Amino acid sequence: MSEAPTLGATDREALLEAGAAELASLRAEPDGASRAGRLVAGLAAHAGSGAACNAIDRCQLLLGLRRPRIAVYDHTWHFIGGAQKYGATLAEALLRLGDVTLVGNRPFAAADLQSWYRLDLGACATRVVPLPYYEERGDDYIDPARIVSRAMENPFHAVSRASLDYDLFVNNSMLEMVCPLASRSLFITHFPERRPRSYFYADRYSRVVCNSRYTRDWIVKRWGLEPHAHVYPPVDMSGEPAEKEPLILSVARFDPGGNKQQLDMLRAFLLLRRSRPEACRGWKLALAGGSHGDNPYLLQVQDFLRGHPALPVELHVNAPHDEVAGLYRRAALFWHLCGLGQDDPARVEHFGMTVAEAMQNGCVPLVFAGGGMPEIVADGRSGFLFASVSSLLEQTARLLRDPGLRASLAGAARRESRRFGKEAFAERVRALVTELLPPPSAGHAPGR
Amino acid sequence: MTDPRFAAALEELRREYGRQAAAQPDIDAIAGEKVDRDLAPDYWTYDGADLENEMWSRMPELESGLDILSLGGWPGGLRAKLRHLLLRLAGPLVRAALARQDTCNRRVQRQLFLDFLAYKRMRQRLQLLEADRRELLARLDIVEALLAAREEDRHE
């Protein structure tokens, strides 16, 4: 089973760095151009044409001849989602360091990303790298799980080839089958969904980044890799403090498979009202979240509500940003059940961006004690963690009866959620990328 | 200070090697080394690849084979979960693979076996649900027949 040894990411980068430095040293020599040609030819013969391109790119950056070219790849730019927001915010942060191109596989518009995530991506270019395998099948969703064996050609090699055009390639897709050919690369892991099989290249990236400690532990367990850096997702929903209303809020997409467990929330709310009618007087539950197409889970939620018309529940499907922001400002409590009763680690919330958003607005979070949740909520200090519905009901009832406790936890939630702000994210990302790009020399203007 | 002719030469070299890379037939040639490795040797030794290939080639057959999948009306996620299990398992193929005791890695074997049990449990559950559905439909038929008879009586 063993095959020819391959260069690790670090060895390959050291080789290219030496080549680039050697090239750069010829910049003022009278016969520099011809010697550079011989040097690059030798590098190509030894380490492939990709290495020759990488060394020249690196040399151009070392000499300050141009700005770094950065690609941020996601095969799902055309969907709204937390991982996509992570990638788009990362792209915005990197505009200060270089020319950024958003790379996808289906047509998408940077303007959409700007409006969905409230970002300034006007300076980003876009590039679509079609994947003929998926286009020919007419699949609506590019399902990476279809790649199962070496007997099958890797359709994502088209993206690998495109990565050679950049100085830094950021893979925000969790597609470990994209082989980075840029001289430096980042692999953003929102969760290691698949076990390493054929076409596994996550370990060829310069840096593997995880979004939470929970994800980090699974990367170690599933891939045997230790991530280089941990960058929490950007959360920027802070609103002006407002008068809180007797409202319990949930913000989570209506996942067709029921992953976010809104039905369980409705049942829990029903139980809460039946078991503690006095404490619940005047309290409502609001479920907000995105949904698209023919969503069977949303239909079940709607059926449940039709069956319980007296239950005070508001449903906000595909609500615009301002409406959701208003709900956050008004709600006193926030429920998040995702992960409760699940045995598949991928179905547990890996981070929980909406929980952090709620905390930034002074909603007291009551969240499932699993996945990335304990990293966001300090149990008893900035909210409550629960492991069962009965515990959720008990903690909620306690908060409903005690406004003082609500106020104290809300204040702590607001304070402690600042660390997930967009600026903290951008600074962390830029520090990470600055390590990978050569320091700008004279004549090179990296900033905008 | 960089000689402008040197900068131009670099640019030209980059274009030339970019063209060469684009013309390469595979990623290995561009990277100058074999980039793909077997990171799950147990899996491949044990012929997991062949098994999965065969399953993929038989996917339409598998999907249409289990008629109850297409009946619709299953609780959220159940259909997708079953489909996923089917694709991964395909009962007879798994049984054949389990028979290869001599080459089969124990961990993989155990996982496949557990998956297979889960598949069987799911299948049984679906069969029970299907039995309930058929019974309800049968009762509905009776009710409709009674209503029709009553309607006829009224007209008479």
C-alpha cells in the first residue's frame, strides 16, 4: 500500500521559498533574466511546472512587483449559510492584504453576498470554475460524497488547477478533495464530515483552521491532523439595548431533515405552559429561520401549529435581516436545541452563530450542552446549558420567575459575546495570512 | 531596485510555465509528485473500494428496488437517512463483504456490521409503518364504500 514519499506542505514550501529567494537575488544582475530562465527550468524539472509557477509568484511578491492574488473558494456561494458568511467575511478582511477573487462552481454574484451578510465586497472579483461531472448530471446540489474511489476521476481537480493562479488559496468549502497548487493555502474546516479516503488533501494545505474546539477535536479524531489555528466565526449582530419583552426566541434555519429541532422546541414550549401555567403567563415563542423550496420539515412545524392554535407562537420564515435584528432586541430568552438526542457528531451544532448573535443582544441563551455551545455559553454565568428537555424547562421556568437573574445573565451574555465580533475575526484572519505572505518590500503597496 | 527587464522576464516565464501546467494531463504532473495516497489502507485492502463502486453503479436499481421509499409522506429526514444507508450498504453486497473474513479489517468489519444492523432496524420500522399505512388505506376504502352505499340508499 505504501507509495513514493511525498513532500509535506512545509518541505514543499521551504523548497519554493529557497527558489524564490534565489530568483529574487538575480533582480539586478546584468544576465539576471537568462539565469532566471535556467533556474526556473531546473525547478520545473525537479518539482513540476506548478513549483516553477509558485517560485515565480513568490519572487514577484518578494520584490514587491504586484499585490498578492488571493482566492477564496466555496462551492456553495449561491446559498445563504453560516459557513458561507464565514468565507465572505474572510474575503472582506483579506482585501486589505491583496486582490481577492471569490471562486465558486456555480454562477453567483458578489452583490448578493454583500447584501446577505452586510459586507463590503465591491473590490472582490468573482470566478466560476465549472465542474462538468456535476453539470452533466444536472444535480441541483454539488454533492462531494459522490467521490468514493480512485477508480473515479476527481471532478474537483478543475478547482485544484485553478488554485495555481493564486498566491494564496483559501478553501472554505470543507472539500478535502481539492488539492492546493498555490504556493500558500488555508483549509477552513467547519466540520470534518468525511473520513480520509482517496483524494484527501487537507494535509497538503499550509494551514488548517478550525471554527471551534469541538471541530478541532473531531479533526484530530477523524483525520489525525492537529489544526494550526482556531478562528471563531464572525458574529456582528450587536444592537442597541432595548426593553425586553416576554419572548423566547429561536433563530435557526428550517433544515429539511429537522436538524435544528424546532418541532422539539414547540413540544417543549407546550409542556412548559402545561406544567407551569402561572410562570408562562404572557410569554410567547418566536421561531425565525430560513427555508427554501418544498421543505417537509417546515410543513410539519406548520401542521403542529395548526393543531395547537392556542399556543402563542410566532413563525418568521425567511424574515429579512432587520426583522430578525428586531426579534433579537425584543427577546428576553433564546433557545437552541440543535444536538439534543443526536448521536451523529455532524448533527450537533459545531459552533452556533445565532447563539452568539442572541447574546450580543442581551438575550439569555438556554442551549444544548454539546458541540461548540459550551465554548460560547458559560453555564450559570452568561446563560444555561442543558442536556435534557426537563432541564431546559426547569431552567427556563427559573428565568421566567426571576427578572433579576435574567438581567444579570443578559449583561454577562452581552459582555462575553464581544469576543466573537467581526473585527476580532478580521484581525485573527489577517494575522494568520500575514504569516503566509512575504513581507511587503519597497514599491509594493499592500493596503487600500 | 529590480531591473524592469528582469521583471518582464519573470512575467513571461510565469506565463510560459502557467501554460505548461495547464497542458499537463493530471495534477501529479503539475505538482511534480504523486499527490494521492491511500490514507485508509484497511478500507482499500478489504476491497471497500470495489464494494462502493459496485453500489454506485447499482444506485438506480437500489433506489427503485425499495418501492416504499417513493411512497412519500415519511417523517422528515427518515427518507434521506434510509437512502443514505441504502447507498452505503446494499444488504447483499455487505453480506458478501462480511464473508471475506480473512482480508477484512476487524474495525471496518464491525462498523459495516453495525451499519447493516441499523439498516435492518430501519427497514423493519419502515415495513411496520407501511403495514400501518396499508391498513389505514384499507379502512378508508371500507369507509368510502360505506359512504357510497349510504348515498345510494338515500337516492333510492
